[in-house]
Amino acid sequence: MRPQVEYLYRLAWRFTGSVADAEDLVQDVLLKLYPRTRQLVDIEQLRPWLARVLYREYVDLVRQRARSPIADLAADAEGEDNPLDTLPAIKDGPEEHAERSGLRERILCALDRLNPEQRAVVTMHDVEGYSLEELETILDTPLGTLKSRLHRARRRLRALLSVEPFSAGERVNG
Amino acid sequence: MECRDFTPQLDDCLDGRLDAAARRSIQQHLERCPDCRRLHQHAAALQAALRTLPAPTPRQGFVDQALSRATDAAAGAVRTPRRGVLGMALAASLVLGVAVGVFLVTRPAPVPTVALMLERPETVRLMFNSAKPLQAATLSLALPGNVELVGYGDRELSWQTDLREGGNLLQLPLVARGTAKDELVASLSHGGTSKTFRLKFEVDNAGKSGM
């Protein structure tokens, strides 16, 4: 079970970008799955199945936060209209400077600016390598919706990272 | 092919979902259109970078702890409640209350703590609650010596901003470079009054090699 927990943790971190949230999501999934451990043995492709369970848990988390007064802002922060935009910086603010840092850190910051659905499709498809057809099941979303979501997510990432376009030859270490 | 025909096909092109004729048509267009060529290069480079984006390994002890809790809960020995919505929201967030002019707290509040992993960027969210809209408030941040704002060299920065009534979210992409226990100091000033907030960092260096 340990490799599966590490896999779940990696996906949870990719969804949330937060160690604390990733730990909470994984813990919640394990609490749900443990009474059904015997059923897991019969599942042919366990990882996509686990990813689906995790994604549902993540959606629940996002919805719960959306109902909380504090979470309203946190959820909005991940959409196209970031509340930070309402805190205009006369001098350059942290966001502007973040975009000038190393590529990996800039990409992580840009992913934080996507809404949860966009972040999920881009991390599962572009980072984890799942096909859109596989994601139809994992994310329980029609192919057409996934394609438009992916299109918007990539366009927004390119816009967020366009302050300092990186060359095709630049590589991520690690 | 025209530029307006290329853009809608960019994603399918990146994902290898085009047939040979469509690929050839795009290739010919890219050879003669520098703007679309630049867009394609940028998109392909981003996709390549995403493909190699690392993820952290769980902190030491987390997997054992999580499995143990799940086992205990399944056995009915321990009921492990899910954190409440607020608790979840605050896991990586911090709410700082400020009501300039009507701030009546007379005793110091405990300094909140946020957990960071060494060398792993984490977005820390600060929520400033304002009792009324504030125009041109000055927000100053002083970071401790072991924590950096991602991509920002200085540890002290200050800028003017407008606060709206209610919650105002500030996201700080932070990365811990050392394990020393120290505090971030945020100061909000407006109309001759100011309020200072402190935030403690606990830095865990477990799994540093995971990135």
C-alpha cells in the first residue's frame, strides 16, 4: 500500500500545491478506502481508480471551501480574476517578482493561479501523462469539456509565464 | 493555412492528435509565420517543462502515520475526524484581522505558525480582514533570514495597496532556505495608524532530496 500512498500524495500535492492540504487529502482517502481494502485487490488498474477517488475528495474540499467565508477568497484566488489583482502594487509586488525566479518555481506559482479544475487537467495530462480519454473517467468529465479546459489552462499558463519567455532549450533540473 | 486556423489546432498539435495532412499543413505555416512559430515554441517548451516538473516526496513519517490512522479508524479504535472547513482552509492559510481605527484587542494574540518544507516553494495565504475599505494603505513585509519570497532578493519590501471591506487575500510564494525558527513581520499602516502581525515558521528539512 505504501507505493500507492506515495502516488496519492504526489497527485494530491499537484492538485493543491500545498503540503498540508496534500496530507489531509491523502489521509481522508485512506480513511475511506481502508474498510474496503479487499475490494482493491480486484481492481485491474488501481492507480487511475485511486486518482479518481482522490480527485472526488479534492472536489469536495474545494466545494467546502467555497461555502466558507474565508474560502470564498481562497477559491477566487485560483480563478482568472485573482483577488490579488484588487491589491494593486504601486511598486512591483511579490507576484511580479515571483515570475522572474527560476523556471520550476515560476511554473509552480503559475499553477497556483489556475482554478482547481484547470489545475487538475493540466497536472494530470501535461505533468502526469494521462491521456484525455483516461481523464474522462478519472475526472468524470466529457472529452470536449476537458479539451476546452486544457486549452484555457495552457493559455493562462503561457500568459503568466510570458513575462520572461523561456527558450525551448531551458531545462528543469531535478 | 492562416494564423486563425493554427491557434485552434495548437493543443491537438502539441498532444500529437493530428493526422499527417494536418501536421504537414501546420509545419508549412510555421515555416513562414514567425508569430505562430514563436507561440508554438513557447507552448512546446512549457509542455516539456511541465512533463519534468518534480513533486515532493511525503515528509518522513507521514506514510506510516497516515496508514496507522486509517488502520485504527477501520478497526474502530480511533475516530479520526476530518478537519473542519475552516481548519482545512487554514492549513496553509493564515487569517490576520485588522480593523484600523476600531482595533480593540488589548492583549497580544498568540503568534500563529505555518509549516514549510526546506527548499520547497509553498504559497502561504494571508487574509487581511478590514472593517472598512482602505485606500492607499501601506503594507510592509519583513521576512526572516531563512525564508525567501520566491524570486525576490530583498527580505524587506513595502508597497501601497487598497483594501476592500472584509477579507483581502495576499498570496506569498515562499521558500525556506534554512531551518532557523524566526518570524515574518507584516505591518499595515493607514492614516497614521498601524498594526503589526507576526507569523512564525516551522521548517521541516525531511525529504529535502525529494525535489
